Amino acid sequence: VRREIRGELRRLLESDDGVIEASEAYEHDATEHQSFRGRPDAVVAPASPEEVAAVIRWCYEREVPLVPRGGGTGFAGGAVPVDGGVVVSSERLRRIRQFEPQRWRAHVEAGLKTHELQRLARENGVYFPPDPGASEQSHIGGNIACNAGGPHAFKYGVTGAWVTGLEAVVPPGDVVTLGRGLTKDVAGLDLKSLLIGSEGTLGFITAAWLRLIPAPEYQLPVMALFEDVGTGCEAIDAILGSGVRAAALEYLDERTVEIAGAAYPPLAAGGPGFAVIAEADGSADEAARIRKELLEVLAPAARWTQAPTDRAEIRELWRWRDGVSIAVAAQLGGKVSEDVAVPLDVLPQLIEATVSIGAAHGLDACSWGHGGDGNLHATFMLDRGDPESLTRSRAASEDLFELAISVGGTISGEHGVGFVKRPYLERQVGPLAFERMQAVRQVFDPKGLMNSGKAL
Amino acid sequence: VRREIRGELRRLLESDDGVIEASEAYEHDATEHQSFRGRPDAVVAPASPEEVAAVIRWCYEREVPLVPRGGGTGFAGGAVPVDGGVVVSSERLRRIRQFEPQRWRAHVEAGLKTHELQRLARENGVYFPPDPGASEQSHIGGNIACNAGGPHAFKYGVTGAWVTGLEAVVPPGDVVTLGRGLTKDVAGLDLKSLLIGSEGTLGFITAAWLRLIPAPEYQLPVMALFEDVGTGCEAIDAILGSGVRAAALEYLDERTVEIAGAAYPPLAAGGPGFAVIAEADGSADEAARIRKELLEVLAPAARWTQAPTDRAEIRELWRWRDGVSIAVAAQLGGKVSEDVAVPLDVLPQLIEATVSIGAAHGLDACSWGHGGDGNLHATFMLDRGDPESLTRSRAASEDLFELAISVGGTISGEHGVGFVKRPYLERQVGPLAFERMQAVRQVFDPKGLMNSGKAL
């Protein structure tokens, strides 16, 4: 059957590169530590929206499940072909269709890598603020489908805030345009926003119109270490209450600092503690002023502060911050990170609960994340030598999700629901909203073939 | 029948104020010059989401149409009971349920007036940026239902960008919560964004969680007059290309300056021309720096500039700007303003076409609006002494909508589709998106009773 499907799909696509010979890479995403895997019946990489439409139409007529895939960097199993089907990858949809830095806009295809867009913008004096982790691999289309965040979402909002229009293929195989790339458009229901964050369940995003802004001249981080979770979270609150608008407001709990700190000499010298990283941005004067104010707010209760102004040192700090996830995973060989987000008043409670839930299940646990957004990467470490640790981590995640929901939080601040968190969505949103989500999904995908078994 | 409906509704509501005796005010909105009117069967003002649910349930069971209404300041006839039915007003849903300026958030009921929220925020050092016209009358719920904009949407985005959660009553009469007031939440389909801008067709918004930010210390406008549309729009482009981020970027065409300029002595002294207003905001130093840069970009081609720094003078400038719509309406006794938005490269074309389309239909015409967003208030003046001018204005609006759609623009940048623009929506979004919008509407409102005859 697989060979037959591949042969048929090959006929639909112009280039021989369109059907990719089965590669292990398409069987999982960044949840691979958690053994979420599936064998696709075929992997296709169409080179145009019309080719995507042809593939979806072919599959839709034959009731073959479709699994949209971007860079495969997701943490929720959203791109894993758990029940087989045809994986549709955006990797060959890479054209920059229009780029007008002078008018703050770009029109790009879904497979453009996030860092490619970020770099193109920077080189032309403009800024595309969304900065999810793994931007070297992730695709813009995937970022949009998951409504990805990142440290600078604190000031600039998540990916969706920068999307002014989408081109997508929706079942049974139609190319639709939702939004026209305008910064203001309130004509009709906002289907564009509905597709943003829909995790491939409503259609396959092929291109996007994106909004840009003038690049801030300076980005100056300020880092501080605190005695414990309580004083660290008070510092986060103090920054919010100070009237200063930071560009990013991150934290790393004590266990994370202990594990990852060694790779960053300035911090290692600062000793243990709960770390807060805030960033000032803007023109030279403005960034310097905000940096000074951030330091004034953080310093009194901090046991150590650091505020590099040298560009190389700043790059080093963020490169280290980006690598925290890998350092934690390396500790025992694997990890499960859950991106719950909660109201700020319960952030310290969730940070502490992550560690205690881990302990209750016999797991080393820690968290870091986007403190100003109340968004944790609550992490349970998996021991490669102890396969039972994966089972225990599932129970720990469940406890964590229940807690996040019970305090008014969400099971996902930025990774999406995917395959992993599906059992918890209805509990969070309630049966009334859940039913309507399912009905809306059915409007777009009456046969339930688009990333079935995911999100809802 | 009307008396019977009112009697039944009175029994559902706790207070005698809940059913309002027929008042002419509820028969129209700000389109009253255009003779859009309707007689409601009843007007109710529930005081709680549960009362809204009781009213909607009662009407839904009996197939009585429902017309949600905020402050009645809409320009698209969205709140006009064109076919009768029960008008549900948010005017008694006015509680501030939670206000935490230190944590940049508020939870308010739908009937709170926009300016009340703006003032409350300001008095506490925070800022709610959306600033649609008529903020003294408009309600937050109505702003959200229309996804209203305003001058500062240029930097800060439209109303929807500030909504982190909604409470709404959806048919057949259920109170649902969409979003939990978190700045990041990607769990499930984004039904919150779907309700934003849905113009009451999916449900009745009863309360919202809103995001706030620290208030900019200074807001410093810079105004300049140019020879003509071409040089004025080049100046708008030059500001975008300069790398400076203005908080607002407005324009008024020559005819608008001619009509409204007399009411603003500094401008009247500046003589005729095409006006551009840009605003710098931020800390004292930052606002001063941006103000200087804006002046440097605008001055070379301008025939006159003005950049007040005195707070009273600044207030006077914006008060005058807010009154432009009224001044233009007063010229002949009435007007039709259409809020088309277009890509920036065709903004000058649309500004000129507004005047020439008006002339072709024998109408005095002008435009002003949010230039940086390509968003015009293209206006055809109605002569009270000439009832035919209304008929001619409809033909002019039609030409304008066709043009906006043909150049990649939208029929509505901020007012919504309402009753007025319904015939043009499908032409803009195309049949595929239009069908899906209708199907999504049916998911929420299977009987088609929520603001029927509007938007879609």
C-alpha cells in the first residue's frame, strides 16, 4: 500500500524531490525522548500551494490521513504521524515572495526557516520579533500553526501578532487566502486567527504576510541571582510594577542554574540561586535608560547581578540561554518539558510545585521560562538507564496539568496541545467551548483527516 | 406582540431597569444620516451574564431575533434592529471585576465605556492603547465585537491585540469563557479571536480580560502640511522608512483641512494643504528624540510644521482631530464615511479616488484617517436639502469598495461590515472563505438569530 501511495503522489508533483524516501527523521519531532513515534505512509514536500492542494485533494478523496509538518521542532508531538498517513512537509516552500523593509512587511512561504527571516529582517534594518527556540530548524509555517512564542513575546507578543494574512490549503484541497497582508482588516470572521495555532487541524499553511517593525538599535540584557523562588518572583513582579517595559523577562530556577550554569562562566562565578534575566531594548539612550532602571529594581534584593554591554558577551548570554533546554536534557539523557502558563500571582507556586511533583514521582525536576508571561518550561528529567522514568514522567505531567488548570492557567503557553496534551484540553476550556472547537474543526475538515488525533 | 415580549422578558430580569421602554435612541447607530433604522420589539439591558443568558435562551427558543448593542457608535449599522427583534444592550454590565495595574491586567464587563477604562488605566500609571473615536460613548464590549482601531493602533494594534480572554453568551443561551486572561495560551482553537470582530453574530460578549502596559510618560505630536496628496504620502512613507517608530501616523486630505482647519487656529494659520500628524511617545528623552527625528523627516518637504510640547496644546490638537468627523458632517448636514484600508503603495491613489468618485456622483468628498495603516475614512458629504445625495452616496460607496477590493484592500479597517457593507464581503474574501465564515457562524448560531442580516 505504501509503495502505491508514493507512486500516486509522485505523479502529482512536478519534481522528483517531491516525494521523500522514508527517513527516520519524519517519524518523530522534539518529543523523541518520550518515544512518540509513527511510521508515515509517505512523506511529500510540495513546492507550491497548488502541489499542496493536489496532495490534499488526492488524500482527501481516498480518506488518507494527512500530517502537516514544519521543521519538526515541536514539543507536543503535533507533527508525529502517530497513525501513519501522508506527512506533508513545508521544506520546499521556501520562497520569499515579497520583502519590503521600507514598508515593514514580508510575504514568505511556510518553509522559510525562522532564523532566515530574522536575519533577512535584521540585515535590512527591520525586526521580526518572534523568537521561539530552535529557530535554526523551525519553519515560519510551523511557528504560525503552533502560534509559537519565545523570550521576546513578553514585549512583542507571540507569532500570531505578526501575521497579517495567510495562504493555506484547506480540505478538500482548495487554496484560500485569509487576510490580505493589511495591518487593519475587520471584514468578516477572523479565519486567519482561527488557523493560527490550529496545529494543522484546519488546513496546511503555505504562505504568510508578516508585519515587521524598525529594529531596536540595542538589546541589553540584565541578569540577577536571588536567594530563592520567592525573592526571584518578587523581583519579576517588581519589574512589572516599576513602570519599565522590558523586552524579555526570563527566569531559571535554582536546579536549572545548578545544571546549566556551569556552561556560562559569568553565572557559574555568581554562585547558585534563582536567576532572572530581563532585557532592555530601543535606541542607544533608551536601552541604556531601561537597563539602568532594570538594574535598580533587581539589584537591592539580588545576591549578584550582571549586565553585559559588549555585543559578543550579550550574544554569549543568549546563546547559553537558548542552550539551557539541551543542557538539562543532557543531565540524565532525556527530559519532558511542559509549557504551562499561569497567572503571575501563582507563578512561584507552580515553580515550586514542579520540583515537588517531580520528587513525588521520583524524578529530578526543574523549570525555566518566560517569567513575565507566567510561562514555565516545567521539566522532568528522564534517565536513559531507567525506562520507568518515562512512565513516571507521564504521571508527573498529569499532576502538573491538573494544577495549572486548577489555578486558572493553561496546559500550553507556546508548544500547542499536539498529541501529548490532548486528554487535558477539554478540562481546561470546558465542554461548551470544546464542543464548539470540534464543530469548527469539522467545518474545515469534515472527514477528520487533517492531523487527526491531535490538538482536539 | 411587542407588549407580550416585553412582559415576558421583564419576568426574566431581576430589576425593573432591565427592560427599557422603547426609546428612539435604540433605533439607529452613528449611521443615522444614512436613514438606517429599525424598530426593536424590545430593548433589554441585563445586569449579569446570567441575565443575558436567560434573555438569549428565551429568544432562541421562540426564534426571536437578537441584536447585540454597545454604545451605539458604530458606522456600519451593526447595532440597528433593521428587522426588529430584541436589542440586548451592554449598558448595565459595567462592573470592573478586577483591576491590577501592577500586573498589567484588568477584567471588566462589556458595558464599561472606553474612556472610563482609559482613564482608570492612566490614573494608575498604565495604558490601554486602543482609542477609537467616540470613546465617551462606546463600550469595551462593542469595541471588541467590532475589533475597533483608532490612531494609536498604528503602533499598538487594534482592540483585539489587548484582549486576553472573553466571557460571552452563545446560543442557545450558554455562558462560555474563551481564554483565561493569560498573555500566552495556545491550547485549542482560538475561539476568542473568532469572537473578536464578529459583530455580535456568534454571541454576546459580557466581559473581557484585558492586557495593559506601563503608560508612556510623554506623547508628543508633530504636524506638517504638504503641497498635495503625493508629497504628503511620500512623507508618510519616509517616516516608515526612517527607522523611527511613531505611535500614530495620521493624515487629513486638502479638502478636510479646508473644512475642519478653521476650528484649529494653529492649522488655520498654516494655510491650506495636505496634513500629516505623527506622534512620538515614550519616556521624556525617548519621546523628545523621536519627536526630533519625525520633524527631521517631515520638515524638508513640508510647507509648515507644528510640534506642540505644552500638554494643553497637545490636548487641543487631539481634541480637534477627534472632532474632524463632526466638522465634516456639519458642512452640509450629513456624511457617509467608509473605512476602507489598502496597501500603503496605493494609499495616494485611494485618497485621490475618493474625491474623484465623489465628484462623479455629484458629491463633495474628502478623506482623513490612519495613514500609516493605509486606513482611510473616505467621506461623501450629504446635503440635508437634497435627499437624492443619499442615493448618490450609495453608488459612490459602491465604487469605492470595488476599488479598494481591486487593489488588495479591505472594505473595513475598523468599523466592521455591519448592515451597510454586507453586499461586498464575499467579493473581498472570495467564495471559499465566505462559505467557511457562514458555516462557522452556523456552528455558533444554528438558527441564525444573532444579529441576523449583519456582517455575513
